[in-house]
Amino acid sequence: MGCQYFEPTDGGANTFTVAMPKLTFGRGALHDTGARASGMGIKRIALITDDVLAPGPLVATVTDSMKSAGIETIVFSDIRIEPDDDTIMRAAKFLTDTKADGVISVGGGSVIDTAKAALLIERHGGNIREYFAPPVGDGKPVPGPVAPHIACATTSGTGSECTSISVIRVNEFNTKFVVASPWLLPDIAIVDPSCCDSLPANVVASTGFDLLCHALECYTAEAYTKHLNVDNPNARQLIQGANPFSDLSAREALKIAGKYLARGVADSTDHEARDQLMWGASLAGIAFGNSGTHLPHAMSYGVTHLMTDITTTGYPVASPFVPHGISVIVSAPAIFKYTAEAQPDRHLDGAAYLGADSKGATPDDAGEVLSKRLIELMRATDMPNGLGGIGFSGDHVKALAESSFRQKRAIANAPRDSNLTDLENMYNGALNYW
């Protein structure tokens, strides 16, 4: 496919921007946090985490590192898994009250996303709802910088430590929406693979499919040159469509997922696999932080909106709860069958990077080859059998499509246009696979 994928179009963008934090990766990196904060001139830091991690060894490592650096640490752990607008406002008040010089987030995507959004409100005021796009919010742009943020990832999936995106559940609608701005990008990302050593298999599987879908959606997203040009460079989002840089990160992340996901789920002592998945998650975060995701993520929000009476092994969260990575992957095989028609070469390449047997496949086979490989990986990691595996049936399809259709930005980033009926057809195709 090469460079022709990015051929100029009338009225389309003619430049793309690359942004990422200063990234430190490797076992033991969590011990660097105090020195990193001190180097930023921080004397008093707010540590944002969740109530599961707060009493554990990872937070202790960070607080000890801060103490050694002479930095006072104040902990906030009142976080909802898959945070909502109330969570953000509580965290923002905590930041205002503590008058810290900066923030360090220690956790998965829920924690890091909470920190980003809370920093926004603490610095610029108002309510988080104002910053969501219409019709959910006012579409208010983030006006400027926030306080320094060191993001420490403890799961191998979200990649939030490397993005300018915060995903928040709006309680009024009981579904998730995105706040995005280059100002929300963490200053420093610390990624220590040893954080994942004790994760349960189902958590590694869920977060691993999140990284896989991040990478695959980025690689198959609409090219940046097909998105409308924005004259003011300061007003441009980093969610800009596929571009040559996001391709680099996405390709490598896909290769990692294809080779190591099943291994990392099967054996918690396989440090090579789990370390690689942690690296793949950051690569996929870098990719989607500079391009954006599309239909699998858009349609996952309908799943988490309408889920009922379900819990998930490995997650100490009350029903109803479906982890984000599972909510994404259950529909992905059906979705990529649909999008492959628009960019078959990219979908075939994606399947090959994931380890699919694509020998002799033609462009007409792209959707089937990619879908088959995703299903193989789902079965190898004991994922639910499509939407039916998490409690949905054909009776729910119309409501799922109507809920997800509100995710205009992600839907527009897909390589193929889709209307409400198309979403219904994809959900129908995702009810079960085997």
C-alpha cells in the first residue's frame, strides 16, 4: 500500500503531527519516579491510583522513590473503574485542595484517564461535560497547559500513558465519551513490565486485545489526508487519522500481539511474553494517540452502555461490568469484515502482522482472513464467543447501534462509511462466531 495511501485530497490535511511523552521502559523503571519528579522541579506531588493498588507494592515503590527524592506525596484513590464525570470532579477537587506541583498516576487506563481529566478541571475550571463534543457537551476546547503529569502504566493494554485522550463515562447517558487535546498528553511515561507479573490471565487477555485493536484500528483508519484540513496548527487534534508514523508503531504492536498474546495469557512466569505485551501496549498507545481508533472502539461503548447482570473473572468489580478490551474485541471480527471492503490491502497486511495464514489470499479474502485470525486468538485466550458470550442477543442489536451511533468522531475515522443500519448489521454479525 505504501505512500499512495496518503495521497493528497482536496481540502484534506497536508501535514501530520507526532507527539508522545518522554518514555522510560524496562523492569525497575518504577524506581525512577522520584528522580523524574525532582528533575521537573516538583516538591509536592499528588499520587492518583485506585483502591486496589493503593495499599500494594507498586504504589509503595513510587512513594518510597518520592520520599528518597525529598518529595511529599498525597494519595487519592477514590476512583471508579471506567471513571465517570463524578470521579473526575472529585479528583479535580482533591488536586485543588492539595495544591500539589504535579501529578503522578499509577494504574491502568481508568487511573491515567482520571488524572488527565482532573488536571484539566483543576487548572481551567468548569465541568468536564463542557469539554465533550456536542451534543453531549459544549465542545469547549482545552485552553492551555495543565500541571506536570507522570503516567505510570500497570497494565499491558490501554496505552493511555502515551496519549492525549481521556475516556470518561457520562452518568446522564450511562455511556463513555472522549475528551481529547494535545495539552492532556502526559509529560513523562514510565512503563515497568514487572507491574504485570501478577496480573490474572483474563486481565492480560482483555488488556491485550485492547492493544491489538488499538493497533489494528490505527493501521486501517482513514488516512490523515482525507480528514479536513485545520488551518490553525494549535487547534489541530492528534486524533488525525492514519499516518506514516502511526503505521510504524501499529505494525510492530500487531506483530507483538500476534506472537505473544496467547503466551502471556497462558503463563504468568513467561516474562518475555508479558514484557513484550507491555511494550506493545505503549507502541499501540503511541499509534492511536497520533491517529485515533475507529469502529471497534465506537461500538464498544454501546456494549458497556447496555450491559446487564454480568461480571468478569479477574476483575473485582460489581455487576454489570465488562472490561474495556473485551467490549472491543467481541465485535471486532464482524467489524473488520465490513471495513475490509474499503481497504483490503491494509486489512490483509494487518492479518499477516498478527500471524494469519494469508498465503494465496486475494483482496476479496481480506475480511475473512483477518476475522478468522482474530477469532483464533479469542479462542486461544478464552474470550467470550461474541456479544452472545456477554449476555446480548438479537433483541439488543437496535439499541446497541443507536447507542454507538453517537460516537461520531471514531466512526468518521473508519476507512468505510457506515450508517445506523450498517452498525446493526455488524452487531448482528458479532452475536457469535463459533
